[in-house]
Amino acid sequence: MSDRESANVMNEKMTVLCVKSGEKPKRIEIENDLDALQRAVGGYIEAVYPYEDPVALIVNEEGKLNGLPLNRALRDEDNDIYDIVAGPFLVVGLGESNFTSLTPALMEKYKKLFHCPEAFIKMGERLTVIPMPEPQARKSTKDRGEASSPLQEGVSPVRARHRQGHRGLHHRA
């Protein structure tokens, strides 16, 4: 493959899944280049490969260090949490030597896996993971009868969910 052909492959769009904190995953088209990936996750990228499928999670390399909102828990085959992604991330397909679009089957599989947004509360040495109910995940503050969002009031979404008295699974931090 010539340099020109290689450059064209890198500038093609790919169809991937974008997962943001507090939101359902969305299918998006994105340029297949470093700048577009960095913009999507808000910083330097890191590719992680937690699944046997030919997919990668493109995450913000410094998301936890920079205090980005916790997004989704990664679980092992026993459903135990082994890591948590901070900030938005992408689920992309894997080609022989680069990232590619997700196949329709993988798009559906990971859309279902990350369908339910999660909230996280640390209480002492324990981390509580709370699946956000469907109406809460996408309702606007106006629809819920609130004057403003918790972030506008200076309260994190996790603390706001805790004040509402939701219960979830408990895991060691």
C-alpha cells in the first residue's frame, strides 16, 4: 500500500459507539484519525482491549487523573467490577493494523452492554454502582421538576443520585 493509499484509509470515517457519562450509547460516524479520536474522548487516547471480540475501547488516558466523571464499570465473567472508565469513550472495531467501524452485530452487542448509564458512590471502602433508571437517564431537569441540574448547583451527579436514595450493587474500591 502506498503512502497516499495509507493516508486515504486513515481519513475515512468509521461507524463506532460513543458512550458518555449519564447517557445511553450513541452510534456515531467519526474520522479515523488521531485528532478526531482525541476530540471524542477529550484528551490523549488509550486503547484497551477488555473483550475477546475484535473491539477496542478508546478512552481518555488521563480521565481518572483529571477527575472526569465516572462513566461505566467494566466487569469480568463473574460480573465483578475490575475497572471503571472515566469520561466519554468509544467502542471501535479492530482491523489488521488499525481501528475500523463496528460490524452491525458488534454495534448491537455493545449498545446493549453499555445501554444503562451508571452512577457511582464511594462510601468508606466500598463503591456502590447504581444503574440509572430509564426515565432518569435522559429526562431533562425541567421534566423532573428540578430548577437546575446538579452540576449547575455545584453538586456532582453521583452526589445528586445519592441524595435521591437509590440503591445499587456494592463492590470493594
